[in-house]
Amino acid sequence: MLDRFSALFLKDKSPLASLKAATQWCKNLDLADPATRNAKVHGIVTDFIAGNQNASFESLQALMLIDEHVQEAFDAVCYQYVSNPRMSKEIEQKLWKNIVAYAHDMVDAYQRFVQAESNEALQKQFAPLMPMVLARSLRYLAIQAKWHYFRFEKVPPKIWTVAHQLYRLSEIGGFDSNPFSIYPQASTEISSCADEYIQMLMLNTLANNNLSVRQIDLVDSWLEKWSKLIQISRKYMDDRHHFCVNLQESQGAQKINTDLMGEPYRYWSLNEIVNQVQEILGRLLTGASYASLDLGPDARGPAVTELLKHLDVFWTMSMRNSQVKRSERTKVTKAVDVIYGLDRICGYIKEDNDKFMRQGRDVKDQIDYDEIMDMRLYGFVSSRTKQKSTVSNPYVVNKKLNDWHTWAIDNESNGGYGAVLRFSENEWIRPNLLLGLRLNAGDNWQIGVLRRISRISDDEISAGIQVLTTTPVMVGMHSEQNDRLENMTVTELGFTGGLELPNVRTALYVPHQIEGKSVNTLIMHSADYGLDKIYQVRARDKRFSVSLGLVLEKGIDWIWVSVNVLRQEN
């Protein structure tokens, strides 16, 4: 009888019964390790959700106190997952489930109080705390979404539904952009409901970028600060906005098109965040230390710079292609050979160009592409080029068998292809990667860009490829100022047995149209670009002086620019 009475008494003294009970319970909680602290808090939260305890003002205060008190321990558990990529699958699975389940149940616990606002008496009591309740809930929803990105999984629709509802409630309450500290005793960081929501949406824009766990977590930490640069708007501005979200649909950020207009939609611009990334990159190039850039204690080294470049490229391209125009896709069953890396692509394109020039002619009586290059540059044909011209098939460049990847094509459109591939065999892929591709062994190589990546299963990925041109031409470039050619020997200007190109500036000429007008463009190494820079370009047997114009697109190590032809050389 005494035991039953004691159990009933203890139930009444649940840590969530009052602020005083929660304070006392937290003192004992500090004696445990982080994982145990999380487990204990998770236990009382699940009991609260499962029980019939009333959603009172005191229980909300108790929940918020315990939530803040456990933040350091929860962060430690999350860091354990992010910083330990080599843990066993069993440990990873258990840790992943614990983190996601904890965040899920914290949202459910807070939802009890959000939904209780239908009671007018409780509304007045909860009102001062509601901005913090909604902001914390949005943060826990964002944690669940991020952990799904770690596994290349789609975010469950319910997470987006709840996030949209909570943000809409903050708009209705008129405090969506009000700044405050979400966990005032644990951190001085200032945030808002809008900041938490836009951080979640912006990380979603990178969901298909094939980033590692560490990269996703690092970008998310940067977005805590950068999200404050972005404002959500109800009214669409054609010359400013790049992404939108529908508050009545169970999905995240979307590219804008003419159908995505009206009240359920919210819009935002990438201008400020891209400017921030470019400013950081500019400071790094001028010698600034990583510590001075406020990127976090673990943000050091070339890998961080490459990640910043990737964000710059991806978000800049999203700005330029914000209004999606997709042609109809057709289901097919094909295979495509794929190569990547500008120098290797140039090598194969040169082989195609040479083959085209020799078709229907007696090779022995003609000067080939390499001889033209030698004569133009030096006034004589190098011995290496003469040796090459004696082989029976001079346009065939020695290469390894299967010196490319083969992807299965399952759909095609006027603009490109959709491929299905194994992730374990293609871990190098990234959005905006420049590709060379051909459908058959006898075909010429085309130039494309990898636009879209999405995970189908653990080791299966869907990739979208846009074809830029089916008729590229490899060109050599020479600049009178500080050109690498000045320090080269004739021997260095020949092929060395593989697809390795001469140590010269190489690029791809790509025919292109802008607003119905034909323009000359080059795809070149990023390091070779400079606005208004003048190059002498050698294309087959022609030579031009050109100035570099506006940037059409850029990747991490390549750039696509318009060129103005100044004159044709003799």
C-alpha cells in the first residue's frame, strides 16, 4: 500500500509538473554523461506525450527549462555523429535513430502547447513564450531534415508540413522576424522564427549536392549566420527572387516558375548570401586567415575553400536559372560514356577535331593540326610532331581501354539526359561538373554539365545532364603577357603517349545563342579568366585575337565566357 502511494506521489512530482520540480531534476541530471542526459530527458518527454497531463503554463516553463539545460549534451551527441565517419554501421544506425527520435519527440511535446492555444485562457498565458516555442520547434525540425540529408534521403513530407504551419503561425502572431535568443542561458546567439525557417530552407537547396556529412554540417553552421541576410517576401519580384516555398505543400524550397505565384507562396533572394560567400573567398585570396573569417573552429584548409567555391558556383547558377523551363522527357534505355576534367575533355575533343579534318583526304599529303600549331608558333615542325605523323592512323591518340565511365540513360529530352548510376562507382560527381559524353563509340564527344543529383537508394543515384553543345572545338590560347609558353621547350609541346595535352592554355569553343542571337563563347580554366583580357586563340587552321567578356556560367575549376573577336590573324 505504501509503495503504491509513493509511486502516485512521485508521478505528481514529474520534472514537467512545475518549474521548481524541473529545476531540482536538472541539478541531478548534470551528474550523468551526455548520452545518458539525453536519454533521461527523452524519457520524460515521451512520457509527457503519451500521458494525459494537461498542457499548463507551468509544464511549458518546465519543458523549456529542461530543453535548454540539455542543449550542451544534445550538441555533444550530434557532434559525435558528425565527427566520427568511420563508426560501425550498427553504432551509426543507433546514434542516427536516437538523434532523430529525440528531435521528433521534442517537436511533438512543444506541439501540445501550440495546439492548446485554441483555449483562450491558455492563449494569454502562452503568448509571451510562443515565439521561442515556435523557433525551437523549427530548429528541431531542421535537425531531423539535416540527418536525412546525411543519408541522401528525402525529408518526410510531415516535417515540411509542420514547419510551414509553425512559420505561418509566427506570421499570424506578427513576431516571425522578432530577434531573440532561443536558448538564452546556453548561448548569446540571436535568432528568430524566420531565421530558423530560412536556414532550414537554404540547407534544403543543397540536399542533392552530394556533400559529405561533415560538409553538410559545416554549411549548416554557416547558415546560422547567413540566414539573417535573407528576407522572406509574400510578393514576388521578377528581377530579385530566386527560390520560393508553398506553405500549403509538404515539400521544401523550389525553383520559381510562372505557376508558382499567389498567397501560399513565399519568395526570397540569393543575392546577399552569394555576396557574403564571394566576399569570404576574396578575403581568403588576399591572405586572410581562416580564424578571421568566423567560419567556425574546425573550418580550416583547402577543403573549406573548395566548399565555399562550390556554394558560390551552385547558388550563383541557381540565381541565373531561377525560373525553371524543362522540356518534356522521354523514357529510353541507352548507355553513355562519360569523362570529366577540362584537360581530359579537351584531349578527346581534339581527337574528334583531328579526325574530322582528315576525313576524305590523303593524310600523307596534308599538314595536320599539330603541324599547323608548330608552324604558327615556331615556324617549323617539331620532331615529336613528325614522329606522330608517321603512324598509320595519326588522329588516334594512345589511351587506356575504357578510359571513361559508362552510365545508364533512362530518359532524354531536347536539353539533355537523365542517368541512373551507382554511387559507390561515382563518388566524384558534383553538381555543375563539366562532362564529356558520347552515346556510341564512333560518335564525337559532346559537352554537358551535371545539373541534378538525387539519391534513389543506398547505392543508386539519379543524375540530370544538360548538353551545352554537340559540336565543340578544342582551341589553344596564347597571351602576350605572362604566358606559360614563354618558358617552354619544343619537346614539351608534344603528346607524351596518353591523352595528356601540351603544357599550353587550352579551352573549348562552344557555339551558343543568347536571346536568339549567336555568340562566340569559350569554356576555359577559371585561372585563365580575366574580364577584358586579350588572347590569341588558335582554332584548327585559324587564329584570332579575342577579348574575354561576361561570364555565362562557372564551375569550381572551369568558367564559360562570351568572347569578342577583335581581328583574324594571318
